[in-house]
Amino acid sequence: MTQNAGHQRPGRRYSGLDASERTRQRREALLEAALELFASQGYPATSVKQLCRQAGLTERYFYESFRDRHACLMALYDELVDRLRAATVAALDDELEADAVTWRGLSAFVEHLTADTRRARVILLEVVGVSAELEDRRHAVLREFAELTTAVWLRFDDQSAPSDRQRLAAVGLVGAVNHLLVDWLHRGQEEPPTVLVETCSTLFEGARHQLDA
């Protein structure tokens, strides 16, 4: 009696994990290896062979998850940005007044990057200028954070959409925070993160009050 083709036997399980779970674990190991190596020695100096050695996997498993090294960097960047955005949004308490919300959001943003500077190095340094695709993605991320900024401002304004001045100011502020953190990394992380938060908050609060005037 033949087995019904519509009822295939599930893949074998190893250590309690099925094939898809093992693939996911290998991908996570490779992304963790990429975070470590791209941040410590730079993306251009890191080979697929080095990534696999760091992850404890063969190159066969690298190409199971990623088309090439560039695809790995893109996946890592997207994952890191998703985590950064989630941490920032989670801090935006609806019950607080405008300046307090700004402080909370900026604190979460800065602390997430400075708590593990590997994240900051990949997001702010290693992806810059790698390819046109990554540049488009990087600028889209900056715009997304600018839109998050204007969304917070609109909570406290009697308007349904940001003005041109608000939109442009938000783009400028997000760019300023980006460059402030890049400068902080290049100078050896001299100031404590609290000083970075205070500086960013001063910029954001000053801009918002000027726009409201």
C-alpha cells in the first residue's frame, strides 16, 4: 500500500528541533557572528569563511540563509533597526507631557545603541556607502525615525498632519542625532550616554518649542 503523497512524513528531529528550527538557529548564529565581526574588524575586512568560523558552521550553511555577504549585512541591519525602533516606541508613554515623552524616547534610542556599541557601529558606520541598495535603505530608516518624531509632536498639536517646517525639522534632528553618535564612536566614546541624551533632548525640545511659537 503506497503512502498518500499529500501526507508526507515530517523531517527528522535532532535535539528536539525540526529542520526549520535548526535552519533558524543557524541563521541566528551567523547574524551574531556578523554583528561581532562587522563591528570589530569592519564589513570590508570580513569574509564568508570568517563568518562561518565565528559561527561554528560550514559555508554550506551560510548560503542556506544568505545569497552573499551583502545580503547578510542587509539582514543584520534590518534586524538591528527593528530592535532599535521597538525599544524607542515602547518608551513613548502616552501619559507624559511632550518634553518628558521626548526624553524617554531619546533615552531608549541612545541607550539601546550605547549598551552594545556593536549595534551602533553596524547601524551608523558599517553600512554607509556599501551599496546603492543599502544607502536607499539607510535613508529610508532615517526618514522613518523622522516620521516617528513628527507623530509624537502631533500628539500635542491640534493638527492631523505635520507641517513642512515640522517635517524638515524632524529630518534635521534625526540627522543630528545620527552624526552625534557617529562622532561619539570616532572619538572613543568619551562622554557617558546620559550626556548624549541630554544634548539630543535639548535639540529636540528647542526645535519643538520654536515650531510651536
